[in-house]
Amino acid sequence: MPTMNIIEAVRDALRIEMRRDQRVVVLGEDVGKFGGVFRATSGLYDEFGADRVIDTPLAEAGIIGTAIGMALYGMRPVPEIQFGDFIFPAFDQIVNELAKFRYRSGGQYPCPVVIRTPVGGGIRGGHYHSQSPEALFIHTPGLKVVAPSNPYDAKGLLLACMRQNDPVLFMEPKRIYRASRGEVPEGEYTLEIGKAAVVREGTHCTLLAYSGMVSIAEEAAKKGEAEGVSIEVVDLRTLMPYDIDTILASVKKTGRCVVVHEAPRTCGFGAELIAAIQERAMDHLEAPILRVTGFDTPFPYTLEHEYLPNADRVLGTVRQTLEW
Amino acid sequence: MPTMNIIEAVRDALRIEMRRDQRVVVLGEDVGKFGGVFRATSGLYDEFGADRVIDTPLAEAGIIGTAIGMALYGMRPVPEIQFGDFIFPAFDQIVNELAKFRYRSGGQYPCPVVIRTPVGGGIRGGHYHSQSPEALFIHTPGLKVVAPSNPYDAKGLLLACMRQNDPVLFMEPKRIYRASRGEVPEGEYTLEIGKAAVVREGTHCTLLAYSGMVSIAEEAAKKGEAEGVSIEVVDLRTLMPYDIDTILASVKKTGRCVVVHEAPRTCGFGAELIAAIQERAMDHLEAPILRVTGFDTPFPYTLEHEYLPNADRVLGTVRQTLEW
Amino acid sequence: MVAVQMQDDLRRVLDDEGKLLQGVKVPQLSEDTLGQIFDVMLMVRVMDDRMMRLQRQGRLGFYMKAIGEEASHFAVAPLRPTDWVFPSYREQGAWFWRGYTVTNFINQLFGNELDPVKGRQMPVHHTARDLNLVSISSPVGTQIPQAVGAAHAAKIMGKDDVAMTFFGEGTSSTGEFHVAMNFAGVYKAPVVFVCRNNGWAISVAANRQTAAKTFASKAVGYGMPGIRVDGNDVLAMIQVSTEAIDRARGGDGPTLIEALTYRVQGHSSSDDPSVYRDPHEPDAWEKRDPLNRFRTYLKHIGLWSEELEAGITERHNQAISDALAAADKLGPPPIESMFEEVYEEMPWHIAEQRDWLLRQARTKSPHAH
Amino acid sequence: MVAVQMQDDLRRVLDDEGKLLQGVKVPQLSEDTLGQIFDVMLMVRVMDDRMMRLQRQGRLGFYMKAIGEEASHFAVAPLRPTDWVFPSYREQGAWFWRGYTVTNFINQLFGNELDPVKGRQMPVHHTARDLNLVSISSPVGTQIPQAVGAAHAAKIMGKDDVAMTFFGEGTSSTGEFHVAMNFAGVYKAPVVFVCRNNGWAISVAANRQTAAKTFASKAVGYGMPGIRVDGNDVLAMIQVSTEAIDRARGGDGPTLIEALTYRVQGHSSSDDPSVYRDPHEPDAWEKRDPLNRFRTYLKHIGLWSEELEAGITERHNQAISDALAAADKLGPPPIESMFEEVYEEMPWHIAEQRDWLLRQARTKSPHAH
Ligand SMILES: Cc1ncc(C[n+]2csc(CCOP(=O)(O)OP(=O)(O)O)c2C)c(N)n1
Ligand SMILES: Cc1ncc(C[n+]2csc(CCOP(=O)(O)OP(=O)(O)O)c2C)c(N)n1
Ligand SMILES: [Mg+2]
Ligand SMILES: [Mg+2]
């Protein structure tokens, strides 16, 4: 099996689907000849031409607005937003339009647009190249939100997204775009949207993580193991709809839970997970569910390593639940 | 003391502050001669003229973008977004700009803009005249979010907002704009931002509510009383920063809690309240904290009365925590 | 300085008295087509009138009239059925022209169990996929880039479909207008932009919406032609629209049409224009009423009679009465429908919420009638 | 059809050889001022060079050069200190002209404890309130409506301050550009829009950004003058800017200036333009280099000598070396500072998070050097 990093896995998924399905087009700023600032679409312009790998003018609202029109007409656009931080000029098109088309038209107009965008910190990009805005979209009925943590999942999930009929926000962990390498099957395969993966089994505490935080959670689990703490790590993979069954099964088994995400804490996705778990599994909980998250400040530049959750903090927080 | 409804209270606060402080201007669509589609600025144009009561072209990004520039220059703009549902074209200006100016400039540029906008359902407005987007803004570091439920609070909080130096999203419950009437002192007074109010004492369960849901919570409490259930109702009033002390004191007293909001459930503000409470008061909780909220669907038209939380559902959910 | 000279001539075909002007291009329309246009124009007038009365009686939640602007709707007349329309909320005529039924129209207004959009949107927010009439949205301007996307998609897929989108002059101030026009220019997308300049955006007059001399002149910034047309002259509308559609279909790219018209009445059933505009302002426009002008024209060419019009009006009134009577017997959409079609398949959490709601006691809508 | 005739003449003062053209308006500048302009232009060149080298050595995280575009920055020269500037990320010259120090510039790049923005923004995102230079933001275009707001505020408050804002031609595609231009037109706000048309927006060429003939022509749609100027001719920049500022201050409203220039190198230190553009494309622009042209002009009028330039360069280099040496001794901002100034007063939850973090073991930044 070939080894790929996340960028290569994403590109592979795009290429496979564009070959298979004429309706798939990618569009965005610099995605054409340049192949995207992270090179995710590199080579596609040469293979598929300017009609299917479309450089757009600099306007995110235009990228998503036109992608919606293309999808309504019958295509399967896969727009790229260059950084998750620049998605907000398109916010109205995404939350008021894209997410609502099927519903508000009485089911007449599905709108299968898959928005790809790199998210998260760790590349010294400061506030405007580091944000993790997933909670805003999870709170938006009508959108699916997918957040893979490794190349294998990225490819399988992206292929799955392009083959279903709902709008998706596909968030790619830019920090590990190249650092995360792994075996990725050639050719087609899809992973089921809405399914989490238990990436490490354990008995003392459950760690819920996704995107760039899964490797941090795994690191914490490894450290924990050395110190006799047995941690189960669940990679959520899909955030909307999230996999309540896998989550509950794990928490019921361990009785303890810590959620890890990069986004600011308050009203982050961690809050929802905690609320949902305690509603359903209160009597299994041996301790409060705690969070290790980004702080409720804008994402800083110089101190980003202080801002970002790390394995020590995660393990320390797990210990806190154990000692409760 | 005069009696006012919420619209009148808001208008009174604006008028008082515009008389007192030359730097205060209001701007927005139809706020001028027309006085706003809900008439909140009615009469201000005649008193303060076109320079301070500014009809804008139809562009929310322009309204907020120019308001930011005015605030940087030294004014105190109070823009109106005609409906909370139309705030999204300005989302980038609000979350990436307004909320971040003080921080990203190293404290050099505070940006005191108070955005007023009517939110919530109950006026048969369908999806695009009914949304409750508070969670998106609570999740945005740098913004304050204020959500009064009655005329007295509306006036006192709006005056307080216009006299402090952080950006605020001031959400007005349009459903009870006119229905909620009460005594409101003439002239100046301010209420502290960040302070909740226990609007009804009780011992069995705490209801946390805000904006248009406070009256529903009170109705449920009244019904409960008749049936021997003693419910404490907390009106949060400020959602960011929210009043953790008052909340915890109440929950520790009652041991049970239900959160009520109109917004969709998943990743709504209720999730954060639950997460924060269970982190800090797990050992006082006799039951899981439950939510009565809008559903995770777009806000519907015909069935809005089915969509919106009502007193029976709230009381039923309180009972569920009692029977747990 | 970029000096710009505008030929600000308004394209017209009929004069204010409904007579054909000399030396102008006239659309080639059969007698049948002329009759159909009149029929649909009357339908809009009758429908608006009836619905507003219902609204005033408290039987309908909300309505938006198009009185005085009906001619502008006929920009769609030269389209093929396979072409696409991305409307705003004030183009009833475009819907009826393309075959939207009175029954669907009225069921949508009531949001009842036969409403094509299942009671999910407020009145006047129609959708008709079978007619390539895309779902209306309240936030203004959002449809404009969507129309460009559909047009561009047609081009990429090698089809010769055209997309047309409507919006008010106030909506030209939105960011969406700009990004859409700009994309369309760059891609030479086969799209026609119809800006209904009816003078008002709720309470804001058109001259407070932009400092540009005309809305058509905005086309300059996007490298496309801008055409200004008398929007109360249905033949002129059809003529310029034909030209724009031909350009688009022929691969010559987009066109901006500014249709100069007037919002004779309030913005919507919730509005009272007397608060913000001179109550006599509409007077000047009454004599330029598009229906009158077209009627006079038909009379001149022998295609109109009082009986003819009475017959059509009667037929429309009857159709409306029938639809209302049928609607009266209908209930709201089933509660379950509120949870459906958020996604193609219902995810667990929505199913859970649906099941919970179905277990609750039913309450009566305060608005049911 | 709105026929538009453009006088697409580019405003120029110097020819490509740095000679004064005949019959054009020439800005009245003292010898001192001419010297200062040359001084600041050299500073930009020297700074860009030094910083890019640091970046290549891995000592600086990120940098954005303005090489070849320096003349366009001098649109700010005719402003008063009380006027406001809303820059994008590529107008170093504007900062130095207004008095921003090399020390502040370099401390900002390193985000160290003396960084005026406290290590909170990535390199090249400066702020200088004392100079009315507003905080730079990465999302492009956001500053444009803000500039309009400041200008309009000045007008309302009866001050005669002017606001100037800079942005690239790619940024003219954003919705923010449109809403800002439109508001400015309607309010006749005293604002000057400077569009640096440097031919590229990262990898996208200007002719794929819009179908308009020129960026200046976009002014038509907003009822304001659009001026196209040779952006590599510092005297022409200052001349047209003076006119626009005078218009604004005189109450005649906004102006759009398109400064035609060229991005000679990559978009930023992260970019490699050879992937997407002809490596020979910059050649044509080399001979129109704004520094060369201005140098030749100064030579013609006897204000330049090799020693003079060597002296200035040496002084700038020294100032940079000094600032770098001082910066080398500085640490990062204190951890507490990360939690400050989110709000004027720190709310409980942020204080709680700060206290928690301070209790954690310190880890070393992987990027510390
Ligand atoms: C984004 C957005 N902002 C505000 C509104 C509220 N609103 C509804 S219609 C309208 C005026 C629209 O005027 P115009 O575009 O001229 O269309 P007309 O109503 O005249 O047909 C406004 C401000 C809205 N629907 N959407
Ligand atoms: C809203 C937004 N979208 C995308 C980006 C990514 N980006 C940064 S600079 C740039 C190109 C800007 O080009 P232009 O406006 O011509 O300015 P120049 O870099 O040429 O000076 C892009 C796409 C951004 N910063 N902000
Ligand atoms: Mg209008
Ligand atoms: Mg550029």
C-alpha cells in the first residue's frame, strides 16, 4: 500500500472522484495552475482543465454562492476556502443558504456542496490562519461537518462526502497536513460518515478528540500508559452528526471523560459532547467531564504553543478526573 | 413610574444616551425617518437629525464595517441589524474584526460598538425572521452578548452597554417587543453587565432562561407551583460573560437544572451552561441537566408553535429531572 | 480621471399612452403571446388584490404586492422552459408565466399540508423545481451568485441554458450583488441580471442607495453591458430581455438590465409608506401603470375588449376562489414533516427530537384559523 | 445600453527614464521632502531585503515584500498627521513615512515582549495608534468599510480629517470593497481608496480578477471619480493623491485611485511564483522600477549622489542591525498577556483559564530561537 500524507490523500480522493464523475469540479482561490496554497489541488488543473479546476476571483461569498448554483444545476462542486479563517465572508451563503436549501424548498432542491478548508493552529499563522470554527457549523442545522485526523480517514471520508447528497464542511488539520503520514489504499474506498473510531483502547478514562488533537490525545494516552493510566482515545471523525453510540459505549466503560479541542472553550463542541453525555449516561459518570481546549481569547501568534492543548495538559486533566 | 414596552424602553435608552453623549449615533436600514421596521428608533431622526440617525444602504457588512471605523475614530455607534437573521453578511466584520480589534492591536484600538438586533421566533416570520444566533457570538472571544427579557432590563442594560468600551451584541426579544410591559424609571440608570437575576425563587429545580424564554420559564414555574413543584427561575440577562456565581448558587441549592432556549439544541448556549455547571457542581447534581430548546432543524413557518419551547414542555422536563 | 459618458437613454417601445414608438426595436410576438402576457399581468393584479384583502382580514399572515411592477416580471418571457430563474420575492408574474399554479401559489401562502415547501417558509417564498424556479430566500441578494453558478455550470456542462435572476435596486448594495456580477464577468457566464429599480427599499429611496447615476452603470465595473429599460413597458422589457438572453446563449456573456419601475404601494403587508414618503409620489406613476399601457396598446391593435378582460378577470377570480376553498379544507403539514429533509436521511439526534415532540401533548397554534 | 467611453490615460509625471513629462501637473515638493521620499523608499528596499534574508535563514517566521511597489505607498505623503490610514499588509513605506520606527517594525515581526501588538499577530500586522495607522488584518478588504466609517465620523464630528485606505486589486473582488465604495459614495465621505494593482493576487492574474477594463472604472458604479496612475512613479502618485485628498477635505467626497504597479517577487515568503507565472514576466517591469526612476529624477535635478545614497543605505542598515541586536535580547511577551485585552476588564472565565495555564508546566515553543 502506498504511504501518503493528508494533502496527498485529499488530492488522491479529488482525482479519483473527478475521473469517475464528470459533475465534480473544484473551485477556489489559487486552486488552478498553482494547485492551492497547500498544494491540495496540485496537478488537477493539468489533468482536468480550467473548466473543472476553477480559479476564482477573491471572494469567498462568490465561491460558495456560485458553488450552490452549480450544485442546484446538477454538478458536484468541491469549493476550497483557502483558510478556515476566511470562511466568514461566505457565512451567510453557508448557514442561511447552503444548509437550508433542501429543507426550505420542501425537498425539491438538495445542494450537495463539499467545502474543503484547512483549520487549526500550529503553523505560526497567528489569529487569522489558525482558527477552528467547527462549533459554528455544527450549530447550523442542515450541514454535515467532517474532521479527519489522518490520511486514511481523509481520503475515505472525502470520497464518501462527494458521494452523498448533503452539504458538508470538510475540515482539514493543516498543522499535520504533511506530518501525518500513513498507509492509504490505492483507488476507491469510502468510510461511513457519522462513525467515530476507537483509536486506542483503555479503561480508566475516555478521551474524545478530532482533527489535529487526535495525535495529542494519543500522545497523552501513551504517556499515561507509562504511568499506569489506561486511556481510551476516540477519534470522532464526523462532528455532525456525531457518533453518540461509540461515545456512550466508551464513557460507560471508563466512567470518565475528557474532551480535547483547539477551538475556544466557551460554546465549543466540547460543551455539546458533555451536555449530551451527561444527559444520557449520568449514572455511569465517576467524575465531571472536563475539557482541554483553546482559551477564550483570540488565537495568539508568539504564544501559540501555550495556547494549544498539549499531551501534558491532557494527561493532567485526565488525572484530575481520576482523582475526583 | 411610567410603563413601557421593550421597544419604548430601548428607544428611551437611545434617546437618553444620544442627548448625553454627542458621540452616540445610530445607523442601519430604515432607522431614519421611518424609525426602524419595529419602530425602535422612531422619533430619533426628528430630534437628532440625519447625521446621528443614519439610514444606510442595504448592506449589513457595510453597516458594521463603517460602525467599526466610526468607533475607532472616537464615536459610539449603535448599529441596528434589522433582523438577527440578516446579521450573517456582517459575520466576518463582527467576529474577525470588531471582536478582535482591541486584542490584535495590543490594546491600542478599543472598538465600542453596540449592535442591536431583534431575535427569536413567535411572530410567524419563518426561518429568516426567527433565528436565535447567540451561541455563534458567545463562542467569539472579544464580544459581549446581552439578552434582556423585559423593558426594565432592556433600558438599564442598553444604557450600560453604551457606556462601556467593549463591543456588544444586544439581542432584543422581538416576540415580546410590545407584549412585555412594565414599570421603567424615567431618566438614567444602568444595570451591571454580567449579572443574572433570580426572578423567582424555588427549591426543587433551577430553570435557566433568557430573552423570550424567561416568560415561558416563569409560566412553567407558576404551573409547577400549582402542582407542588417549586421552581427557581434565573434570567441570565448577560450571556457573555455569563453569571456563573448566580447560576451555581441556584443549582447547588436546588440540585437540579433545566436550560431553556429557542435556538437549536446542538452546540447551543445550553450546552455550555451544562458543561460549566457539571464541571463545578457535579456533586450537587441529583439528576442530569436537561434542555428544552428549539429543534435541530431550520425554524419552520406553519409549525412554529410546535417548534418553540412552551411551559408544558418545560414543566414536563423539570418533572423528568425530579423523577430521575 | 476615467471620464465616463453615459447614453442614459431609457429603452422604450410603448409611450405612456400605450402607443408604439417610432424607430425602436419591437419584440416579435404572436397575438397569442400578447394575449397570454395580458392574461398573466391581470392574474398578478387580481391575485395581489385578493391576497391583500385576505391579509387585511387576518386570514393570511403576510403578503407582498407587485402592483405597478408587473411588466418587469416579463423579462422571463423569452426564456426557454429549460432555462433557470432565481427570483426575489416580488416577481409573481414570472411564476405564473412559467406555469406555477394558483393552487400551489395559495397553498404556499397558507403553508398548509399541500404547500410545495411543506409549510417551512413564510408566505411568498415559493419553489418550483419542475419549472426551474429556484427557492426564494428572505435574505436579499443571496440568489444572485447562485444564478451565476447555475449559468456557469450550464456552460461547463456544454448545455446552452441561461440563468436569469431578479433583485431590487436596494439589493444592488449588498456584497452578493458585487461578487456575483464580478464572477459572471470573469467567467462570461450566460446569466441575465434583472434589477427592478422600483425607487424604494422599504423606506430608503433609490438615491440614498447609491451615488451612481444609474444602476445600469454599475455594469461598467464588471465589464458587461448595462441596459436601462422602462420597466413599466412590457414590450420593452421583453425586447431587452430577448437581446440579453441571446447574448448569454450565444456565448457573449452576462448583461445587467435595470428596469425602471415604481413600488406603488407598501413594501409588504406589514409596511405603511405614509410614514416615510410623500403620499402623492405614487400619483405620477399611476399614469405610467404598466397594465394600463399594455391594455391601451392591445386596444390599438384590436386585441382588447372589455368583455375579454372581464372574462379573464372572472376566470382568475374563480381560480383563486376555488383554490382558497380547497385550501380551507386543508390542515397544517404533519408534525413529523418539521424534522424531515434537514438532511437526506434523518440523523439520530433529529429522530430523537421528533420522537420526543410526538410524545408531548399537542397545543393549538395561536395563529390557526 | 450604457455606452461608456474611458479616457484610459494613465496619469504620469516621470517617464520610464525618470525625466519629467511635459504638460502634466507636477506636485510641488521641497528639496527636503524629495530627499525624505528617497530616504523612505530606500528604507523599504533595505528592510525588505534584510528581512527576507532573515526569513530564509529561518530566523523570522514570515515576511511580505513590497519590492517594485514602493512608490504607491507615497499616496500617504500629502496627508496630515491627523489624517487616518487603513492599510493592507504591503505598504511598509506608508508606515515609515508617518514615523513608525525600525524598532517597532522589527519587534512586531518577532512578536517579542516589546512588539507594539504584544505578539498577538503574525509578522507584518502592525498597529500604530499614535500615527493614526490602524491595525492590519489578514482577511483582505475588511479595512475598506472601516476607513469609510472613520471618514464619515470625521465629517459628522465636524473635523476635516481624511481617511485613506490601501488594498490590492484582488481585494476589489470582495464584498467589502463594494459596500465600502457604495457607502462612501452615498455619504460623500472624505476617504481616498488606493487600489494597488500589482498584477497578481497570489497566483491569480489581474485579468482573471475582473472583466472590467480597468480597476479605476469601478468608480463609475459608485458615483465617484476613478483615477488611474502610474504606481511606479512616485511623483505621479503624490500628485493624484494630493488631488484626491483635497477633494475629500473640501467636501467633494471620495476618490478611487488605481495605482498600476507590479509585484516583482513572490506574494510572501511562503510563495514561489515560478509555479504559476512566466519567470520572465518581471523583466519588463525592472526597467520601470520606481526607485530607479526616482533616483534618476533626483540625479537630473542634482539631488542625488552615490555617496548620498550609500550614506542613507548605511544608516538604514545600521538602524536595522541595531534593532535586530536589541530584539535578540528580548523574550516573548509574558504568558499573562495572552489573556489580557480580550475585553477591557478580564471576565471571570478568562481569569480562570489564565490561572489554570499558569499552574501548568511550561513547555518550550518548537519555534523559539
Ligand atoms: C440581507 C438582508 N438584509 C435586510 C433585509 C430586510 N429587507 C427585506 S426587503 C428589504 C428592501 C429591499 O429593497 P429592494 O432590493 O429595492 O427590493 P424591493 O423590496 O424594492 O422589491 C430589506 C432591507 C433582508 N431581507 N435581507
Ligand atoms: C478574505 C480573505 N480571503 C483570502 C485570503 C488569502 N489571501 C491573502 S493575500 C491574497 C491575495 C491578495 O491579492 P491583492 O488584493 O491583489 O493584494 P496583493 O497581495 O497583490 O498586494 C489572498 C487570496 C485572505 N487573506 N483574506
Ligand atoms: Mg426597491
Ligand atoms: Mg495584487
